[in-house]
Amino acid sequence: MPLPTGGSAAREPGAERRDPTRAPPASKPRATAPSRAGVVVVVDASAPSNAAVGDAIVAELPPRFFKVTLVASTATESLAALREQRVTVVAVGAAAVTAAQAELPDKDLVFCQVLAYEGLVGDNKRVWGVRALPPLALQLRGWRAIDPTLRTIALILSDPAAALAAEAQQAAGDASADLLVEASSSDRETLYDFRRMAAAVDGLWLLPDSAALSPSALREILGYAAARGIGVLTCSEALLPRGALLSATSVAADVAETVHRVVERVAAGRTSDLPAMTPLSAAEFALNTELATVLGLPHVEVSRWVTRDPD
């Protein structure tokens, strides 16, 4: 076998020549795992819908970025134990807001599933909310989809100057519908106003308003409306068997996605332009098919569907 020539050791094919004067390459720093933001989800589980939304929020917040603790609003000791931790609080339901503000008063708070929110936000409070009702324009779009003849709608509220009434007026205007808004200071006045307006309207929009409505008045209003062929849109599916035509409610997955977007900004401190209340973007409709047939509405193949705002 011939010996190597040139006085240098032979290199194996593919071997690289190392320069002894050259420093070895620096090792790359190891990537550190991002720190997870602490989130406490407080749920008022007295309503099944709140429990479903709470579970949806926990599932929606990615564990890579959030360390989530789920607590019932009645577990005051568990909440108090979190006072020294750096967390953002998510309250699902009015009772959860009350518990969170009592036990964790110094934490940033994001709430959802709360209808009467006016006293919670504003005045530089560290509180942000997600609307409980689907967008009114989306509700009206679903209503018109099953009743294209809908033209004149009655809306009776305790405060017709409230933001909810203004939003309803805007939605009706965009849909080329006439919205007749009346003020009421009691459930009996609401019943009287509706009876007076019934001859001039073909729809009644029942938005939640405890100052203007009561269970007994609702029963009378729904019976009166059904007997006169007036379709009623409500925010509670439980009212369909009592004579409402259609219900429009929030979608748990949509609530969770919206809460996720808000919590992400609150946890990162990006709240300078975050609105006090963030709207939802989906509505689930349920139809009283028997009443729809009685009212002579166009045939609808499904009794339940979800409509979303276009992206």
C-alpha cells in the first residue's frame, strides 16, 4: 500500500480541515419558554349557560400562554387565596363579578354574561366587558330571514334613551324597518302600551328589561301577540313554548373567543384603546316552527341555526 506523500496525514473523504487558530463556534442560546399569564375564571354556575361559557373559555385560552384556574363564584376561600398572585380575572355571570370584586378587588377584570353592565365599566376602572346579547343588527337579520314581510316593530323599554335603544334604531334603519319605541315604567304599563300599539305593528322585539317586564306581563304579552298574528323576537329560548316566534342568544364558542381577545390585551397591558364593552359576532336562533306555520311564514327547513357577522 503506498504511503501518504507531502508529510501530512491523509484526511478521510469529506473531513473538514480545522484551523487551530480559529475559535470554536459559539453555541446558540437555548430558547426560553414564554412566561404564562395567570388567569382566574370565576363562574356563576347557577345558570347552565354560564357553566358552558366558563368551560368554553378555559378550552379557548391556550395553555402555552395562559395558566388558567377555574373557580366557582361561591368558593370565596379559593378566590381569597389568589390575592397575592398576579392574575387577570374573568367573571362569567353577575354573581361572579360580585364575588371577584369582593375577593380580588385589585385585579384586572374581564366579565361576560352580564346584562346590566352600566355601573361596572367606565371612570378609569380596570374593568372590561364582553356584551351578553348578540349584535342587534344580527338579531334583526335572522328575524327578517324567516319573516321577509316584517316592516314595523314595537320596542318597549324603561329607558328609551339608553344605548340599547339607539343600537336597535340603527339596526332597524339599516334593515329598512320602522321601529316604534315606547317608554314604560312598569310591567303593567308595558302591557298597556303593547295593546295600544298592536294594530300598527307586525313584530314585537322583547329585549331584556326587568324594570319594564315581569313573568306575568310576559305571559299576557305573548298570548296577546300570538292571538293577533304578531311575531315576537326574544332573548330567551324558554319563551318559545309560551308564544314567542324566535329567540336569539349568544354562542358559547363566540363568547369564549371574544373573551380570549380581550384577556390577551389586558394581560399584555395593551388597553389604551380597548373599548369598555366588546361586541359579540354570532347569534344562535331557535324558531317556534308551529307558530311560524300558523303565521303563514315561508317554510324553514331548520328550527335552529347560527348566524355570524361577516369578517
